[in-house]
Amino acid sequence: MNRQIRIGVIGNGTNLISEPVVKISQEVGKIIAQNNAILVCGGLDGVMKFAAKGAKQAGGTTIGILPYESIDNANPYIDIPIATGLGEARNILVVRNSDVLVAIEGRYGTLSEIAFALKLHKTVIGLNTWELHKRSEIDKKIVKANTPEEAVKKALDIASS
């Protein structure tokens, strides 16, 4: 690959996330940056904000694909805000602009991004996120990880292959 790997980080977009999720998000962002990958996210609060903060603290580059018509709504850790005016439909743009995604917990918006990723044959690494069932069996398309280090390592390995 002749360009930097882009790792999408998806998860709960509100600031009502627990302190452990804040720490996990920041660590994921930091490790992404330390491995010279670009962090792609929705550019707002919650997991997106803390992952971007971790990336920025480690000297990384962040892209925020915003649901609004203005770049002024981006969190302060976004280097390249992209205004779409698409609302939740911007979720597919987060997925399309990522080589692989890391899902950290999350709610229905995260689930929609996971669904887009799987439909587009992009790997999702899951940290305490959704578990999908198909015909009463667990669908193994979400690759589980137990730590931020493991999640980013798997993401980098998959994006590099």
C-alpha cells in the first residue's frame, strides 16, 4: 500500500460514555497514530472525540466526517473536518473512507456503520461492541479484540494484507 492506512473508529457519539470507554477510545487513537495510520471518525463527541484526542496527543492525523453542513461542529481534535449535511447518512462515508474499522461499544448509529462495513466487505474489529446473530448462530464477521492494542494490531494487519 503506497498510502497511509486509514482506520475508522466508531462508537457512541454522546459524552455519556463511561470512564473505561473514554480510556479505551483514547488508547485506540494513540496506537493508531503511533503506527502512522490516519484516524477516520464522525468528528463529534463521545468515542469519536476521545479517539481523536488520543491520536492528536501522539502526533497523528484525524479526519472527521460530520453530519452537519458546517465544519464548525467538529470536535477540537479533528484536523480535517468534512461537512456533509447528510445527517446520519454520513455514516456510510465514514465506512467508505476507512480501510478497516474499530467499533468501541456503541449504539444504533454504530450498528448502522457496522452493517455498512460488512455489506462493503470491510473488516470490523470489535471492542465490547455489537454481536450479530444469523439464524440463531453468532455471525463471526465482527473480529473480536480484548484490548486497544489487540484491536489496532488486528486492524493494521488486515489493512496491510
